[in-house]
Amino acid sequence: MTRKGKNTNLSSVQHLLTIILALPGLQDRPLPSYALLPAPQALATKEAQGPALPPDGLPLWSPRQDPLPLPNRPAMPIEDWRRWIEEHAASTHRGLRLRSTGQGVLVQGPPDEVASLREFGQQVQQLIEALQIEIQVTVQVGQDDPARQFGWLPSGGHLALGEVQQRGFVGSWRSEIAADSAVAEPELWTAQTGWALFLHASRQPQGAGLLLAGSFRLNTQTGHGSFDPETPDLGLIEQPQIQQTRLDFARMLETGQSLELQATRGGQEIRVTIEASSPAELPRPAAWTVIETAGLWPELPWLQEDNQHSPWPPSSIAAILASSGLEGSPLWAGNLLLIPPGSEELAAQALRLIDALSAAPSNSLLSASMGQDAALIPCVRGLPFGVRMTQVTTAMTGYRTDLATDAWIAEPQVQTLVNGSRIMGILGSGNSTLTWHQQAMTERGRIQAPELAYLGSLEWIAEGTRSGELHLDHQGSEVQVAASVPHAQLQAQIRDDETR
């Protein structure tokens, strides 16, 4: 190509650039801006703190059982938080590009839109902080100094507080055997004393009300025995006696109110006061409507039942609303139902649906007595509640033999004994049917080693049980179950909670 041809091509390129730069707005287009929106720290999964749930709810357990930490859920999963950010950006800021990071979202786009989304992220952060519920607990047992503890949990979450002591004891022996030798290894069981409170708290869909539901346990060691199998292969088996008082409760609270549990056990008074506080209203990030749904069907893991999952999670509610034909696409994040800005009719429809799914909140009180012991606990319509006053210990009631070519050894079988009374149920509307159960040890004896082909001695236990139902109205009438040796008289009453 000649020099003249090259000059012509260069002139054409320069002319084209001049035309492009002269187009309206191109020369003034700002460079893209970036921002990293970190996920709120309150959404990070943390190790559960406080007392763990004892196996089977009992204060004595073997090494073959493990206590479970109370689930420690954040206000919403990080994935739901990220999806909310992305949905808001897609509907209001078309010029943004989002990239998910391990613990946040990277935003790219025009500076004004990036700044707007950053502001939305800060408002969501304020919402998550407002979902935190502060708890203060005061426990007074007899003449002891009151114990006070504080804690925080997100709405719909769980909290465990308490002062617990654990002690290991030789609860059994485990046999080890080879071809021509055998040995018994001591098996360390666990005894737990002190008090523990397991709590659920959730905001109501409308207003500033809070739902508290929980389980309080007080374990006191009342004695300590032992059993000698009277065989050179085995040592003593320890048998602590633990008195357990368990109160399962629920109550709707308004701002400034507190919840109180009262009990008398063995002539000793027990009083538990629980105070909860949270902001009266939730923020509305960028005019989104935020509805809390955790109180529709609270998960209560201390009940150790399989049906603790809500039949109406917010995802199901959002699906029903999406099929209503109204304008707007509802989202959900954790226990929150999220209605986009400008969808007032959809928000009103959501509240009507939630009202239909939930029972009208109603506080009542259960007054129960079991012989000389008594309790007064709050309860809420549709939720389980109960009183259990038991004595827990162990007994060696059998052997399992291990054999080899030239050796054998007997391994003791230890049984956990639970004696006492319990009343439990779910509060109905107008009347309730409660179940009751009593179990008492009537006799306890020893079978001597010579009577067992020299395996060693063991114990025999005789127990008496009885159970039934109590049908109570909510007008304060009492229902009694007469005492029969060795059982105590039962009495129960449900009445309105005048402090609501």
C-alpha cells in the first residue's frame, strides 16, 4: 500500500471516531462504579451456646447417648439475603451487574445505581438488627440468691440459658474379651444438675406482640446410692438420685410485659421471670412490606417430636399469593414474607391469608398440683404445654454375657428409672383435653449371685403406673384424680390469664 493509501485510511478512522464521540451522551458516560455488599454478620452460622438438650430430656444418660445443642438459626440464610438483593436490583436498577461472592455480593454499574443499591443493603442490615429480641431471665429457687442471665436471639430462633453442672459417675461396666482373657471397663455416665431454659421467640405478623414458648428444667440431686454386683469381675455401680421439675409453657407478650412461671417442689418455691424486648415496628427497606411468619407454627425442638416443621412456611404462603393474580411477586427470606414496593393490595391479601392460617392468640394459665407439689404456668391456644415432676435414678436389672474359647464375662444392663407425675396437652379453644401419667416404684430388691448361676447380683424393680385424660373448660373449673397408693392426687385447672 502506498503512503497516500495509508494516510487515507488513517483519516477515515479519525473521522469515524469524531462522529462517535459527537453522539449525544457518549462522551459524558461515567466510568462504572463498584461496591461490595457484605452479608450481615448476624446471618453467619455460629456455634450454639448455652446448655444442650439432654438425651430423652432426662438428667442422667449413658456414654452411648449424646446431648444435642439447641438449633441456633440466623434471622435468614445468606442465600435468601442474596436473592433479595438480586431481586431488588433486577426490578429497580437495570444497569447493574451483580456477582455473588462467598459472603456477599459484588455490584458493578452506574455510580448512582450502585449507591442506591448500597443504601438498600444498609436498610436490610437495619431490618436484620431489628429482628433481634433481647431476653432477660431471673430464676429464684427457695432462699437462694436470684440468678439473672441475658441473651439475644433472632425472631423465630432459639436460645438456651442456664447454670448447669455435670458430673461423671460409674454407671455401668463394659466387657472386653479375647480368646483367653476378659476384663470389665468402667462406663462413665453423666448426671446433670442446675437449671436450664430453652426458649423460642417470634414477632407477630402485625403489631408489636411477641410469642414466647419454652421449657424450663430444674434438676436437684437428692441422694446418691450404689449397687455392688458382688462379683470379682465388676466393681460398684453408682446410682445418683436426681429430682427434676420441668415446665413447658407459652405466652403472648405485649411491650413492657413479662412472663412468669411458679412452682413448689418439696416445699421449696421456684419462680422464673422472663422479660423480652424488641423494636415496636420493623423497618421497610425501600418500601418493601416485611411480614414475620415464624409464630404460625413455632419449632420447639425440646419436645423431641418429628412433626416440628411448619406446614405453612413463607415459601408456601408466597406460592399461594403468586397464584392469586394480583400484581407483584412475593419473596421469602428465612421466616419473613416479603412484598415488593407498590403492591399494597398483595400485602393486604397476605395479611388476610396469614390471619386465616393462624389461630387468634389467646393466653391462659394452667394450675396443676401433684400431691404436695404444684405449678402455675402460662399457655397459648394451639401450642403444647405441661408440668412434669419426677425422680430419676438407675437400676441394674440384667446381664449380657460375652463368651470366648477359654474366657467369659457378664456385662451389666443398667436401666434408667423415671418415677413421678406429668400433665401435658395442647391448649384448645374454649376447652382442652390433657393427658396425665403417673409412675411410682412400689418395691425394689436384690437377686443374689448364687441364684443367678454366679453371674453376680442384680436388682428387681416393681412399678405401678396409671394414666388417663382430663377434660377441662377454660372457665376455671377444677378436675381431680383421686390418689391411690403409691400415687399422689392430681388436680388441674385452666383459667384466663388476667395479666394479658
